[in-house]
Amino acid sequence: MKRIAKLLLAALLLAPAVAQAKSKVIVVMVDGYRWQELYRGADSLLVNDKEFGNPAMMKADFWRPTAEGRRRALMPFTWEHIAKNGIMIGNRDKGCRMSVTNNMWFSYPGYNETLCGYPDDVNINSNAPLPNPNMTVFEVANNTPEYRGKVLVFGSWGRFIQIFNEKRSGLEVNANYRHSLSKQPTERELYVNKLQDGTPRYWEEERFDVFTHEYALEAMKSRHPELMFVGYGDTDEWAHAGNYRLYLEAAQDVDRFIKELWETAQADPFYRDQTTFIITCDHGRGVSEGKGWFHHSREVDRSNETWLMAFGAGVPAKGELASGDYHNNQVAATIAALLGIKFEPEHEGAGKAIKF
């Protein structure tokens, strides 16, 4: 009897610790950001071409004699923290590859594959505002008792409203030029609303990333989502515009944004040491010769090439992987595994979780 009593007492004492150990996941996607800049830094053929920006500015800010120096200048937090404490996938120079499995090689199909766990070239073959017939892992999580009402989505591109199928899923999607969707917006959110309204709408369906970031950051502090998506898009837009300087600056902004999200998590007992960050992209771009880097599609060679970074709770410090073939259809299953929820799409081409 004494032994049974001791076991029951031990179970009761452990129960709160188990309850607090529930996974929290932050997913960041960087639209159209090439693995070449992530792993090599600024491209010499582009920073010296005045057609793509001010060479003096680009070289002063981003040019260094070595690839290691250039990539650190471009994304300091990535190389000072993530590379040392997490896993980095997709450096083809080292023999590790990642790519999409859809045959479109542009945004909506890339997001669908990444977030739903499989390609759907039949239904998702354009960037048109089609409500996604497929269910994202975020919708699946929001349908569980553990995560219902604890899932938030933030994105710069207006199409996220359809990608996450807001009407069907019931997810709260703060995208495009929407204000804070909180029922009780904070003073900070009201101020961001004002700043966004006072900024020219340079792109008709996509706000600047800084607004997306500020809404997401404030939601972490005030609403404590346990699964959150943040989709940044400035990298893709400036690349399409042929402005390499602003493309690089947008990438550096993303690095700073990720750092702020991480530091916010680590400063809050709700998230500290209990949160995993998954960072990836929806597609790649063409190679740098001429204007090939402007665009991406099935007709643009190598724009299927992607990458992924992970760090935080449950991710070992392996740094850059030097082998392996990975795909975007594995990301949704990886998120589900971290959350501890069932996610088994009965669809051809569904990927298995990445084992870190």
C-alpha cells in the first residue's frame, strides 16, 4: 500500500510538469527567398550591377571577401544563433538538397504543399483567389481540443486568406491590409493600424512585412498563440521588381524579425524553452545570370529549389546538413509531429515528417 501511495503521489507531482510541456510552434515562411543568398550571401554578379541597385550601397552593406562573411553580414542572427543551435537544410554546395514536389514552382502551390503536406497541381495551379479545397495543418490543429482557438495566422500577402480557407477553417487570418483582428486590440496594435493606414499601398494585395511582423509580435505578447504562422513577402516582391538592393534589405529585415520573435519567446515563461521555430520558403528563383533571378515558375530553371531552418525546443544543434534530400511536402507533417497531433492526409504525394 505504501508503494502504491508513493507512486500516486509521484504521478500527482509530475502532472503539472507534463501539462506545461505541450509543444508550441512558430512557422515562418519567406516568399521566394533563394537558398543561394541564405548560404552564400550577396551575389557578386548582382551587387556590382547598377541596373539592380546602387552598387556602392550594396557592397558597403553586404559584400565581404568570403561567402561565410557575406552570409553573416546579410543574416547575422541566422549565422550567429540558428546555425549554432539548430538545423539548416538545403545548402546544395554542401550536398544537402530541398525542393518542392509540385510542378508549378510559384507561390500558392508552394504554400499549399508546405502547409497541407502534399502538392495539388489539379486544383492549385495559379495564384487566383480560390478558397483552398485542402486542409492545412493549422486547420487540423485548430480542430483539436488541445489547440482550438490557440492558432493564429499573419501574412503580408492577401492570398493567405484563401490559402488557409478562412471561411471553412475558422482560422483568424490577419493578412493584406487588415487591421488587428483581436477583439481587444492593444495600444500597440491600434498604433500599427494607424501606421499601416498612413503608408502608401505600394502593392495592391500585399502590405510591407514590417506591419505583418508587428501584428504577429504583439499577438505573441498579448494573446499567446500556441501555433502561429508568419508569412513575409517583401523578398519576392522586390526580386520581381528587379531591385536586388531592396531584396537583400528585405532578407536582412526577416533575419531581424526572426530574432525579435525568438527573443520575445525566450523572455516569456509561456514560451521559454518550449517553442520550436520552423523557417522555410514556398519556392526558389532562377539563377543570377542576367535577369534570371527576377522570376520563378516551371519555365524558370532551378526555381523549385528551397531550404529550411529549425531551432528551439526539440531541435538538436546539428548546424548545416551536408547530405540528404528533403521536400516541402514534409513540413506540415513535421509541424504536426512537434505539436503531437494526428495528421495523416490520404492524398498522393503526402510527405513524412522530418526527423531532426
